[in-house]
Amino acid sequence: MKRFSFFFLSIMSIQLYAQHADQTPKTYKGTQTDNYFGTEIADPYRWLEDDNAPSTSAWVKMQNEHTEHFLSQIPFRSKVNQELTNMWNYEKYSSPTKEGDYYLFYKNDGLQNQSVLYIQKGINGKPSELINPNTLNKNGTSALNGVQLSKNQKYCAYSVSDAGSDWQDIYVIDMASKKRIPDMINYSKFSGISWKGDEGFYYSGYDKPAKDDKKYSAKTEYQKIFFHKIGTEQSYDQLVYEDKNHPLKYKGATLSEDERWLILSISEGTDGSELFYKDLKNKQTDFKVIGNEGYTINQDFIETINNQFLIISNKNAPNYQLLLVDPSTNTEKTFVKQKNFKLDGATRVGDKIFCKYLYNASSKIEIYDLNGQYIDTIKLPGIGTVSGFNGSAKDDHTFYTFNSYNAPPTIYKYDLKTGKSQLFKQATLNVPMAKTVVEQMWFTSTDGLEVPMFVYHREDLDLTAGPHPVFLYGYGGFNIPLTPGFSIPMSYFVQKGGIYVSVSLRGGSEFGEDWHKGGMLAKKQQVFDDFIGAAEHLIANNFTTKELLAIHGRSNGGLLVGACMTQRPDLFKVALPGVGVLDMLRYHKFTVGWGWAVEYGSSDKAEDFKYLIKYSPLHNVKKGTRYPSTMITTADHDDRVVPAHSFKFAAALQDAHAGENPMLIRIDVQAGHGAGKPTSKQIDEWTDVLSFVFSELGMKIN
């Protein structure tokens, strides 16, 4: 009787609302409560966690109609869409990857929903399409994830995700015919593809979900390592590794380039990892640990040097270092010691080791020989981000890409013998752009520490002659750095006279492990304090005002925005929490949320609950508060941060908000957390986000 009554009431409220799309939606409140260590916590919108329920679907329809009604009244919305489309429409290339005699690269003609994978023989060969994901479905919502050729380039294995989901299927192409063969892997997630010759490949997979219609929200457990032999069905795949006693672990496997060593990486979440190896040449039966067991450090396998493992590790080195580990004795020695700036990654190509550092949150590339001796530093065009430097031990050249807020991706070819970089491919926009500049500024946070932020604006805009509209962005978590990168939407905002500011918050990895730990677990509030401090600094220095300030973040950054807007609703004009983790008491109960407990803590523990409840955005929405103009964004196929976070937060805000500012939620369909989102959907979403920002900040769009 209760279920019928609840369903009837929720549907009735939706039906009554449908006639008044201009009114703020009212969401049915249930009576669900939970007891956390003696504290009763109400959860009236628990029913919205069931994303397959007809009542939830009706609620989504109601909210989207309300949001569309509001946005449709912005007079320049179509102009924003057209201008964004024009800016987006330029050729985009990825750095080439060398595989034997072949080169693979991605290219997008401009507005293709997904970039196409091309292959050519030789550096000057004629490119031809290898995989065009735009042909996989008419909506362009199927995206390529990993692509890997077998050792002798006989086969190509590639993974595909649909509608932005983390779930992926793996397919195989015969390279001679360029045709797909019957081999197919289902129910893979967070997996690489590592070939053993042309025989087959290792991958990470899961059992088929008990209920397929629940796979986008149900907890994901018991990841395993398999080996798939070409020409066989998935049911015959060899189980390489499983752990029946610990369901909540990530597991990945990779072969060393010489195929002697199978390396296993295991973690209990998004922080801390163990490495193990198996010597395939000597037919070792069990995996043996590399270094120390336990999850107190972060480490990753790079490659082998003379049958020793090159490892990047923060063991006794908060800024990370490179170690060489001898498997015969399990002893280690320092290969490249840590510096006073963070080592963010390393690769081996030919007889060189390329170390990718972060210096004040911007890329710095140093080159070492196979004895760990410094050779050179690559001169970069300016403040920006570098990716690439991939290849094999036989290669004599490699490629890298540089980009920054005001510099679209530029690809360089690096010659290992001469040490020279040569321009290989430069992206060129098809629309005129006013000159812009990127500056780095510092402010003092609440604990006295200096925190940097990047400021991107037009060259002809005088910062001191403010105030100006500001788009303030942050992330601050999971040991992930925010570094300068090119963005069409942010460049468009800047071209319209706004200032884009990105803050290097605690919780990220911009300044090593100490910076990361300074914003995790019980110290998470410091991340929000840093972000609020950045806003106050911009206001105090007359760069902007509260009425001209919009804040944005996605995923963990969505949590950032949710926490800051509920803690300081007076400080911002516009809040844009995207695909955010907003219910900090229940996030770990869905998909892979359990893996974030090492970063956030868990409400299952009394000591963690005490600090989580203090900042959890959903639980700090207060009745009668005037909140900033808000547009929450999420997607129906987000199985990383399930949309229920955003659904419940939107319902709570709409119920509690006391002012006239709009409280909107935009729910994309056939889309996920963000990766692989089709170009058309990206343009549509940014059209709505920027139109909303321009309108609420009172910006004139000429």
C-alpha cells in the first residue's frame, strides 16, 4: 500500500506540474530516514535513486521541460550556439603512435561527433581510416577508449563504450583485411589491452551484472584479470588473477615490451597501489610483490631496463621519484631522485627516459639516459600542458603535444639522436580571435599557505580596471592536477570579455603528495576554503564582484561547487555543479563509488561521518536560504557519479531556496560522465551553460 501511494503521489505531482513549466518544480518528499551513530538523517528524495522507475523518468522529463522553458527565453541562446559551433569547427589531431612500421592517430574534421582513428605506413604514408566510431550508431554516442595493435601488427584490439558509460566492449580487427573478426569481450571496465605477441591479450573484466537494467547504478565488484586467445569465445578466456576475499579492488595487467614480465597493479581505491610480477620466460606460477606490500604509497610500472623494473613511486618521496627494482633480489635503488617539484609521469622511448614534471602546475620535460643521468630539458613554448612521448625501445623518434588556455594543441616530433623538436602539426581555428594572455597569480589561503591560480583573459582587458565577469573553475581532489589546457567554451567566454580563472587547489597533485593529502579525508574542508579564498581575493582586488562571479566544477569539482555554494551562498552569483558527488553519506553505495573512500572517508565509520556531514552538499541545503542562480548538469547514463546525486540536490535546492534566482537541472540523455561525449552534445550543453552564465551575469553578447 505504501509503494502504491508513493508512486501515485509522485506521478500526480508531476502531472499537475506539467501544465506550469514556468514554475519551479515541486518534488514529492518521502519519509526515509537513516541512523548514523545515533544521529537521524532524513533522506526524503531517496526514491530518485531508482533511475529505472517510471516516477524518476517522469521527474526527469518534468525538470528538463522546466529548464528548457527557462533557457528558451534567453534571447541570444541561438547566437551562442552558432558562434560556439563556428569556433569548434577546426581540424583536430592527436599525437601519432608508432606501431612497427605503422603510425596511428586520431583526426576530427571539425564537427564530427567522434574522432576517427587513422593508420598509415611510414611517416610520409597515405592515411586511411581504421576505425570510424561515428558509424557505430547514428547518434555518435559510441566512443573509442583503448586501441592496441598486436606485436606484429596482425590484429588490432579496441574498446568501445556507449552513451558515455564506463562499461566497454572489446573488439578485434584483422589488419590484413581491415575487417572485424568474431572475437568480442563484454562487461569490461577500467581496463587496458596488453597483447602477448599475436596470440591474444590481457584485460580486466567483471562478471555479467545480476540485473542488466541496474548496471548503471549497482555497485561494481570483483574485478578479474583474463587472457583472451584469438579465435576463441570469451567463455574460454583464461582467468589470470582474482581475489575472492576482497571484492572492492581495482586490478590491471600489462606486459613488459619484451613480453617476459607480466605486471599486475592492484589498488583498494583511487589512492595507494601494489605492484606484482610474474616471470613468463621462466614459467613462474605465482605473482610476486615488487617492493613493499600495502597501499600506503602510489607507484606505477614504467618499463624494464636490463631486466629491472623502472617504477615511479612516492615512497619516501612526496614529489615522486624513479626507482629501479631488481626482481631477483627485490631490492631497489634510486634511478632519478625526487626534486622540489612534482614528477607527474615517465616513459621510455629508445635509449631515453622522458620525465614529465609539474613546475608550478605547468609542464616541464626532462630527459635522462638509461643510467639515470640527466641529458636535457625540452624548451616549451610557454605555460602549458604536454602529453605524449610514447614509443618503444627500438624507436629513434617520438611525438608530443603542447597546449595551453590560449594555445590550441600543437604536435612536435622529437628526434632522439639530435635532441631537436620539429613542428609536426599545428591546430588553427577558423574564426578570428582577439589576442589573449595567461598569467599565474598567488593568494594566501585560510591556513596561511600560498595557493596559485591561472588567469586567462584578453590582452586588451585591463585587470585592474574592473570589475569584470569571472568564470572560476576548480577540482581539488584524487591527486589530479589542473594544468593549463585549451578549451573552446572558456576561450569563447574570454573572447566575450570575461576572465577565466583556474585554481590549483589542495587535494590535487600540482605540488606532490603533501599537496594532495592537504585536501583529502578530514582535511577536505581546506579545498573549499582555498576556492572560497580565491573568490575573495579576486573580489578584494577589484577583478570582479559577487554579482559577476560564476563558479564551475565537474565530478569531484561538482562536490566543490556544491559545498561552496551551500557554505557561502552570498559569495557567488552563479553556481554550476556538474556531474557532482553531492550526497557524501551514500556515494560509496553505487557503481565504483567505494573506490573513493580512500579520498573522502566513509559514512560507515563514525569518525568519518562527523566531517562528511559537515560539508555534504545535499545535507547542508538550508530552508529559507537565497542561493546563487544554479544550473546543475548531469546525464542519464553516468555510471561513474550516478545522476541521483544531482537529482536529490536539485530537489532539495528547489524546495529550500528563498530567492528569485533560478534553480535548474539539465539532464542529458544518452550521455555519461563526460568521456566520449559527442561533439553535438558538447556544443549543446555548453550553449546552455554559457547562455545561462551570460544572462545571469548580465553580460552583453554582441
